[in-house]
Amino acid sequence: MAVRPIRLLGDPVLRTPAEDVRSFDRELAALVRDLEETVTLPGRAGVAAPQIGVSARVFSYNVDGVIGHLVNPAITERSEEVQDGDEGCLSIPGLYAPTVRAMHCVAEGFDVHGEPLTLRGSGLLARCLQHEVDHLAGSVFIDRLTGEARKRALRALRDS
């Protein structure tokens, strides 16, 4: 296992949709171990494979002391109730902005062995699931910002 360095905004891997995992093999197991090790560092709720330079639809999470992963995930349910708290991203260090997300969601995919896996989340876990699935689509949280929040975030990026 290894803590892998995080790719920063500007790296093309972050803006490219990740490839579906087709082989549930040793290579995938090693990637999942690295993702889970990488997400254990303080201040981390989730890490998607593209954030460590791998174009694969896999992410790890670490919410309330629970560490796990999801392979080839899809958000299959989102509540109409929303949360609008500050969100940040390891790939955009130091930038936080109020980001609207569903308060509750369901993500479906597979575990490292190819077995179906369903994650149900509320609050921070729901935010994490949605954020990481966005990464796998080549999107970052600032893409969801609108109005003044978007202008402030883009200004901060430009000035950094």
C-alpha cells in the first residue's frame, strides 16, 4: 500500500472521464489499497482514482471513521432535500465554496471483487459520494458553482 500524491487542477486527468473498470484483478486490488491508504490522511473524505493519476472509475471514502471504496459507481437516487455547505477538493487546495448537493443519495457499483455494492449516504457521506462520482466524470466541484460563488472561486483560482 502507498499514499499516492494528489494531482492538482490543470492536470488533464482531472478533466477526462475515467474509464470503466473491466477486470477485477490484482491490479485493481492494488489501486483500491492505494486509494484507501491515501484517503486515510487527515482532512480527507474521499479520493477518486483520477486524483492519483489513474483513469479508472474507482474512488475511496473516509467518513466518520468508515473507510471504503466503490468501483464503477453511479448515483441512482438523490433526495430533493439539499445541503448547501462549504465544499473543497484535494485537487484545488485552499479553495472552499458553498456547493449545493442532495442531502441524501444512493450510489451503486461494485466492490474490489466485482460483487454488487450499494452505499446510502446522508450529509457528509452523501456530499462525498456525489463529489467523487463527479471526479470520475471529469468534473470538479467548482463546475457546480453558480452566481457570486462561482465568480469568487474563479477569481481565487486566477489570483493563486
